[in-house]
Amino acid sequence: MKDRAKAQFERWARSYDRSLLHHFLFRSSYVALMEEIARWRAEHDQPFRVLDIGCGTGELAAMLARSDWEVTAVGLDYSPAMCRAADAKLAGLGSTGRAGFVAADSEFLPFADASFDVVTCSNSFHHYPHQQNVVHGVRRVLRPGGRFVLIDGFRDNVVGWVTFDVIVSRIEKGVYHAPWSVIDGYFRAAGFTNIRRRKINFWMPLCITVGEV
Ligand SMILES: C[S@@+](CC[C@H](N)C(=O)[O-])C[C@H]1O[C@@H](n2cnc3c(N)ncnc32)[C@H](O)[C@@H]1O
């Protein structure tokens, strides 16, 4: 499953930012991630570190680098081509000092315990064969007071089920869009508290789950 995902995104990296999915689906997730980070920031007036797992072309890191927050962003992606595209994007903004990218697997985060304030993950989680392990790893690298913001296909209504379980699963073979009850279970098992969710978009709905340490 991981090799298939890697091969798919190695091919897609160059044209990813120009794709229709990027405009019509992924963009709304970056906006939602920024809203959640702003919410965390409003409660913690301090310099902070964000880790974006399955970061793709580094769009979130670019948005953070353009913000006036004192933030350092690290993007992690299994696809080296995605990381190269992200590096090039940040270099184009002249913001390489505020963000860096690591080619690695979300299941094995190469970071010290309690080294990030916010961890984000958008449109990537359904590619992970061992989702509970990933959530445990995220919990490990978060500091006390930290937050995990997870966005992925919402498949708990008919529109979401058709979109993600029927259509997307046929295109991206072997992926798993977990129902929210399962995601909630992952968060609880990893020790997250104040777990909440909200849904965005009517067509191609996304579920945003937030848990606190
Ligand atoms: C649809 S893209 C989402 C990119 C970005 N987060 C967004 O919302 O546009 C999914 C990304 O997850 C990455 N990915 C898939 N499996 C992964 C894994 N096991 N570890 C890290 N990244 C992974 C892919 O390489 C790809 O860049």
C-alpha cells in the first residue's frame, strides 16, 4: 500500500498544484488547517513549531511562512518528489529559513518526543495502512498543550460514502477512509482529550478532527 502511494505521488508531484482536485478539494483543507492553527495560536501567544505529515507540495508550510506568526514549519512526506517540489516552492518565496521538508514515513516520525506544538495531516491519512500507529506517533511528538488536526474524506453520509468509498477507493486502490467513530477511537487510544470534529464541503465532504494533549 505504501509503495503504491509513493509511486502515485512521485508521478503527480510536478503537476499536483495545477490539478483540479488541488483547487476544488485540497485548497479548502489548507484554509481549515490555518483556521485551526489560528485557534491554537490565540490561546498560546508564543513562537511555535508545526509538523505537517503527508505534506505534499508544502502548501501549508508556504501559508505559514507568509503569516506574521513566529512559526517554524516542518513538512514530512513519503515521496521525495513532493519534498523537492515543496523545497522549490519555499525557495521561490524566499522563506527557506522558516520551513524544511523531510522525506519519511508518517508511521515512523524521525523527531524527538514533545518537539512540536501543532501536528497537521490533510488528505493523506487514508493512505496509511497502520493508522493507529500514526496517531500514537503524533501524540509522542506533541508537547503538552499541543494539538493534532486531521483532515480526510468524510464518509459518514451518502455523498461522502459514494465519493470516498466508491469512487476514490476505485482510483486509489487499497486506501481506507475511516468512519469518524474509528478516528475518534484512534485519538482516544493515543490519549488525546477534548476531541471534536466538524465537516466542511457538501460535495467531496471533508472531516476535520482535532485532539488536544
Ligand atoms: C493527496 S496528497 C495530500 C497533500 C497535502 N497534505 C494536501 O492536503 O494537499 C497525499 C500525500 O500523502 C503522502 N503520503 C502517503 N503515504 C504516506 C506515508 N506513509 N507517509 C508520509 N506521507 C505519505 C503522499 O506522498 C502525498 O504527498
